[in-house]
Amino acid sequence: MIGVMTAHGYELAVDVRGLRKRYGDVTAVDGIDLGIRRGEVFGLLGPNGAGKSTTVEILQGNRSRDAGEVSVLGADPATGTRAWRSRVGIVWQDESAPAELTVRETVRHFAHYYPRPRDPEQVIGLVGLEAKADSRIKSLSGGQRRRLDVALGVIGDPELLLLDEPTTGFDPAARRRFWDLIRLLADEGTTILLTTHYLEEAEALADRLAILAGGRVVAEGEPQALRDRFGTGAAVEWTEPDGTARTEHTETPTRTVAGLMRRFDGEIPGLRVSRPTLEDVYLRLTGQETVR
Amino acid sequence: MTDRATTTTTTVSVRARGGDGRLPGAWALGLRRGALEIRQFFRQRDQVVFTFSFPVVFLFLFASIFHDDVQGSGVTASQLYVPAMMASGIMSTSFQSLGISIAVERDEKALRRLRGTPMPAAAYFLGKIWLVLFTGVLETAILLAVGTTLYDVPLPTSAARWLDFAWIFVLGLTGCALLGIAISSVPRSAKSASSVVVLPFLVLQFISGVYISVDSVPGWMLDLGALFPLKWLCQGLRGVFLPDSAKVLEQAGDWEFGRIALVLAAWCVGGLALCLLTFRWKTRRDG
């Protein structure tokens, strides 16, 4: 239960300093610093190959690191004991559960691994698999399997839950249900770290997020603050009297609109003033910005 | 409003927890894993049929093709094949089935998932030992039933011989099981697992006196076979189920129970060390 207190008085569940990992000639993680506060939902966002999965695997204790200090719930994951592992829940990216067992058998069995497990029946209900409780795992759909993965991740009642791209391959309805589940767990006080390359997912769930690109953190903070900090300026769109559509990017949209008001008599046709979305910020920061 | 009320109720109720707050012991978890492994095994029909029928079919083929009296030994070739196929059956239910199934579990990342839980590694190995004990006893009972009814192999009459049977079975099975767990780390993927495991098993069966009687196998091959548990398992089972007149066929002219115990026990200890040192929870490409 001993955590690290930051200068701002937050207790950190995860504290990472200068983390590095290379695979041969490829630097996957190139000096990452992260501080995840107890009880928050933290999103690790980035395109494929940004170093998200490597970082999470190091936090899980499933991958070695080349350099840096890592503290997860006060311990180094590289030397994580059984007691430490009982406090960390993992939801894997592409996982297989025993195909011949039923959902109920599997969840009940995994509960026995932990010192203080949740009630298996209630966990099955929590992930919405009551109707499938007696079905063999091999008969489950992809989305149902992911929900089973979550059930196995939370059955030990973890203080910290690590989810690596949990909703990849979900249909929109399944994703919404999954979000509700994550919010429910967060409301209960579980600290949650989730990686995703879906921006709307990070925005919907995360209290704070870090954007990764090329193995580095390029931005970190609350979604709104990131948008305010990096999403400066606005786009002013209108239609000229001859019918051509115009767009002007400006730091001073009000002045632009005032200028237009002088030129046009009355209504400005097709007027639209838009602030950059978090997606614009994300694409710019990860170097994937599209030309407009 | 309704939604909110429901959510609150769920939130409260899912906090119900079991357990006594202590980490469960490896022995107790090993028993639970064993029960689960056995249940999973018997739900895979093809695997059950294949595993149990293979040595029975081979016993039937060999013992029916070769059935003459073996010179000066007082036994027929058919009778020689009964303990030989029992030894082979023990090794196939332990070495072969574990070698392949664990490689598949690793490839499917089921092992990595277990590694992410507080389950101790020993519980996993114990569960596998329980599984092979269970399937090994069944396999041996089937072969024994076929051997005694079709090929006139007498059951031991003294308690001492039954006791010999028991320790030879347990030590041989455990040694082969550990060797199977160790070899499961060799294949790079599930696809290559059966070739990697079956080839050495086939070779061992030829040089350990399973398919070819020990008095026909060249000495240097037998010496090579003697480095592994199968040769000693075969020899021990011949000692249990054949009359002493058949000792003349043995390389040493004796059953050598003492040496069998020593070699098999050494394989149990060495195999355990090998497993602990080389066992991988992830495939090589997972790092």
C-alpha cells in the first residue's frame, strides 16, 4: 500500500522515469516518463508502433527493460512477487483462454489464484456474460471473449488494472458497453491504465492521457488541457459570392470574421468557425497530420 | 434515475469477496489445476481416442505379427510386447502429450496469461503431473487388460512385485513427464511441436527395446537408449510381468531393479531441474 507521493500530493500507482527498450536496432521506447495517480483512468494513446504495448508489458512484469526506473504499486515489476501480482490485473491484447472450459468454470478457477477474489458469479454479471456462463469458451464471439478477458483481469480485485488495446475489433455497441464497464470499475476506485489507438476512447474514458509517438511522450495531460495547449488557432470557412469555398487558418478568428462582416452585406454565406478537435491535435503531435 | 440506481446496486454487490486474504498454496492449487486439466483433456474427444488407442493398436499389430517362442527364454514374442507397449504408453501419455500440449498452450499465449496471475509455477507443473498420472493409469490398465486376456501375460502374484510395478510406474511416468515439459520449450511454434516431440520419441522406442527386442538391438544403441528413462521403464516392466527365465534376453542378464530405481529417480530430479531452468512462459518471438 506504500505509494510514492509527488510534490503535488498525489499518490502514484505507477511511476516511470527514463524508460528505454530496444529490439535489435529498433528503439521501441526512447526515454518515457509517466506518473499515474491512484484512482485515475490513464490513457496511453498513440499509433501502432509508438511503444504502447512494450511500455505496458514492462509494467506488467512481462518484458525486460534496457534502462529507466519503474515502480508499479511501489515495487519493480521485473522482480514482482506473487503478492504483487495479486494486486495487478492484466487484460491482454490477443489472448486465449482454455477453449474446452465454460465461462463459469474458468472464472471460478482463476478466483482460486487470488488471496481476496471477487465473487465469480458477480464478476460474470459485471461483464455481461450471465447468459453465456455455461457455454464453452470456444463458442464465444470475439467481443464475448474480450469480456471474459476483462472478467479474468478483475477477478482478483486488483488495485491497478492494465488494459492493452481492450476494444480492438469491437463493434460500436460493444465498445459502449465496454466503456460503461471501465467507468464502473473506475468508480469503485480501481486505477486503470489503458492503451488505445482510438482517440474517442481515450477522450471518453481517461482522466489524463499521454500521447506517444516514436517511443516518446509527446504530450501529457487532461484531454481538455491538451486541446487548449496544442490546439491553438481556428479555421474560418465561408463561401464567396461567386460560389468558391474558402478556408482561412488563423490565430485571430474574431478579427477574420469582423473583416468578413465588413465585406459582406448581412449574412456571410456558409460561415463556420471551428476550433481544432483533439483528433487534430493528436494527428499533429504524432506526425500523421493530413494536408487540408 | 433507474439506471443510476441499478449501477449503484451493482457497484456495491460486486465488491463481495471470498478467500481468506492469504495467497493459496502451490499444493492445493496444483490439485485444482490437475482436476481442471483432466476435465479439459476428456472434453477433447479426438485427443482422448488418439492417446489411448495408439499403444493398443501397436500392441495388437506387433504382438499378432510376432508371436513365436523366443529361444531359451520361456516367453513368446507377443508376451515381450506387452510390457514394452505399456512402457511406450506411459511415455506417450506423459512425454509426448505434455511436450505437444504445452507447446500449443505457449503458442496460444495461455501460459503468458497464467504468468500474469499470482499462480505459482509449481502449481502448473503439479497439475500436469496429476493429469499424466490419471491418463497414465488408465492407459496402463487398458494395455494390461489386453495383454492378460489376449497374450497370456500373467499378473504378478506377490505383493512385492506389485510394489515394484507401482514405483517403476510412478518414477518412469514422472521422469518422462518432466522430460516432456522440458522439450515443450524447444519447438518454435505449435505447428512444429508434434514433429519436434514425436521424432525423438520414435527413435527412443527403437533403441530402448520397445519395437525391437533388447537382444536384437546393437549394444551401442542400447547404451545410448540407457541414457534416457524409456529403456529402464521397459526393463522394469519386463521384470514385473515376465518370468525370471526371460532374464537371459537382458544386456546384463538381470532385471537390475536397483539400477532402474537409481536412473529413473535421477531423471525425476534432473528433469525437474531442467524444467525449472529452461521453462518458458512465452514463445521466443514474444521475447
